Amino acid sequence: MEIKKEHIIGMLGLIPIVILFLLLDCKPSSKTNQTVEQKHSMPSIGDSHIATLDDIRFVELQIDAVNIDMDRYIGWFFDKKEMLKKASTRAVNDLELVEDYLLKLRFSDELKKLKKENLRIIDTLITIYDGIELKEQGDIKKDFAGLNDIYSQYSEKLKEVIKKDKSVEKRSNDFDPKNEEIGFAQTQQNGQVYLNPEKGMVLLSEIIDSQIYSPVLFEAFYKWRAQTQELWHGMSNMSNIPNWQYNLKRWQAIQTIRQYLKTNPDDIWAKTQANLLLALPNINRGGSFGNDNLSYWWQLCADVKDEIEKVGHE
């Protein structure tokens, strides 16, 4: 596949991140919870917007983000009633935001069923979280058990729809994503070295925010999220995990790809990137040593070391 001119734009922004990881020696150094909590919002919906499976999956990620945030309070701060009450109020407000967003979307017949199921899940969660500080833990567990039954049925329906989705095309056996990404080792020599991690973060964010298609959009988002969590929020199960804001950035990248595909419908890697972005789970809690970002972080470290070793052998 020919690499188009637009692919190169933003490419150089990823180069410094290799040096960045090396300089940090892959040692977590978070400035935990130094960001101010932002008031949540959902993307605007244009009059011409026709909702697709992407919208359903994005909504699901935001619902999951609310649940992950509440896990912190239910699991570790349940006895802090005022804190729990404040968190539950925020959760209900966020779920109502998602519900309002979902109600405005226009879907085809098959997706209307998933929309209806999602609305049911949202309403059930609102009922669970509203006044949760006054409930017993045993009752809350029963409520969630009932929700899990609803969600398992929804999940099976979603899997079937994803299987039928035409936006995911089969790749040929010789298709190599690395050719599309143009590996770090090849481009590193043309880049600048930044000693400040925040500068590397700005470069990654610029690739996503430019709204110009790049074959490294997924990788930029993956690294930006892992770095943001590590630097500013932390790796513990009790750390703040702003999945909601991460998902808005993710959705922005997906919209850039979808816009690009309108004029480049045969670009397989672009379609793959969009689906990789949608399939990447939120950062979750409950690990033995901390939240999920630990695994994302160390995987990035391993990838960087591999790239450095390649450079050393060339």
C-alpha cells in the first residue's frame, strides 16, 4: 500500500518518546493527582451525524469509565459516606450526560436495539448509584448481580453486531502494520531529543489534536494515555483514573480517521486503527499491584528497549 503524504504529517512527533522512555529508565515517577478535576461533557452532535456502531462502543466506554471511578469509592472508601455521596452524585450526573447523548443519536434498526439496551443499563446504574451512601454493601452486591445479567445479554448482542460490521475488513496475510507505522528505529535519527517528559506528552497530544490523519494515531493515543496516567495520576488502585477524558481524546482520534476514510475508503490500516482505538479497554482497577496502567506502561518500556536494541545492531 502506498503511504500518502498525509501519513507523514505528525510522524516526527513520536520520535522523541523513544528517548524519553530511555531517559526515564522506565521508572514510574507520577506526580499523583496534581490535575484539577474537570467538569465532564460529551461530544457535540451535528445535524448531519448518522450514528454507527462506533457511537455505541464509545457510549459503552463512557459508561464503563463511570463504573471504574465508582469502584474506587465502593471498594476502598465505602465508610467515607460524604466522599461516597459526592462521588455517586457525580456518577449519576455523568450517566445522565451519556443518556442524553445517546437519546439524540439516530441509529439503524439493528443498532436501535443496542441503544435500547444501553439506556436500560444506564437507568439501572443510576438507580444503584443514587443514594448509594445510605445502602448496605450486601444490597449493592445484589443490585450489581442483577445488572450483570442484563449486561451479559447485551454483550452477546454487541458481539454479534461487531462480527457483522462491514467497517472491519479482512487483512491480507502479508499485511504488516509496522510498515504503516514506519518504525521508531528508522525515524529516530531525524528527530530531536527532549529531556522533559511533559514536552514528549505535548508532541503526542499534538498528533491527536491536529485532526490530520496519521498512521500512528492509535499508537500516539496509547502512549499519551499511559504517560498521562503515570505522570499525573498514578498507578495504584486508589489513584484517580480520568477514563472519561481519555475517551474524549480517543473519540477525537476516531473522528479524524473516519473523516479521512471518506476520501480514502480502501486504506485498510486506517480502518484497523479505528477499531483498535475502540477495542482498547479503559484503564481499570483491581490488579494485585495497582491499576491496569502498570501493564500498559511496562509493555511500552519493553517495546522501547526492543527498538533501541535494533538501532544498536544496525
